[in-house]
Amino acid sequence: MRHLTKLKTNKMKKLMYSATIAATLLVVACGPSAEEIAKKEAARRDSIAKVTQDSLEVIEAQKQQAIQDSINAANEKARLDSIAAAEEAAKKGGSKAKPKKEEPKKTPGVNQTGVGGRAGGAEQQNKTGAAGRK
């Protein structure tokens, strides 16, 4: 009888080990494969990249709009200032205000032609050129 009980116990142990191994293999086999995991990761990265790119485009568009709004505001202020100046000039003298002409800035040491670096530079250059030929 003991022998029979021992035999049943051994069969039961083998059956339990086999069932445990089969269950473990079944759980592992039903999970996602490495290829599926890689596809999910690539899709996740692509999604993040798209959202980031869209966000950058929105931010850039907002910057451009802010710049354009600032330019438009400055132009409108300049227009209103010129209208106010013209109205004030009309009240004072009855004539239109003429804008001043800007005179070209003169740089010391440079003549009008820009040759020679000094006033009368062309004459100076001719004297030097003639002396260098002798």
C-alpha cells in the first residue's frame, strides 16, 4: 500500500510540474513579441515628434503674429502722430508742415569724392603719383 501511495504522489508531482511549465509557457507565448513592442515604441515616438512639431509651428506662428501686430501698431501710431502734427500746424500757421530734408553726414578727413582720405585728396594723390614716377 505504501508503494502505491508513493507511486501516486510521484505521478501527481510530475503532473503539477508539467502543468506549471505549460502555464508559464502559455503566459509567455500570449504576450507581445519583440516586433510588436518595437512597433508600439516607434508609433509612440512618432506621435511625440508630431505633437512637438505641431507645437513648434503654433509657437512660431504666434511669434510672427506678435511681430506683425507690433509693426501694425507702430505704423498706426506714426499715422496718428502725423495727422495730429498736420492739424496742429494747420491751426498755427494755416499751411502744411514740410518735412525737413536730412543733410548727408560729413565724416571728418574724407572729401566728397572719398578719394585720398582728406579734403583735396585727388590733388594729393596726383602729387604723390607724380613723385612716385620720377
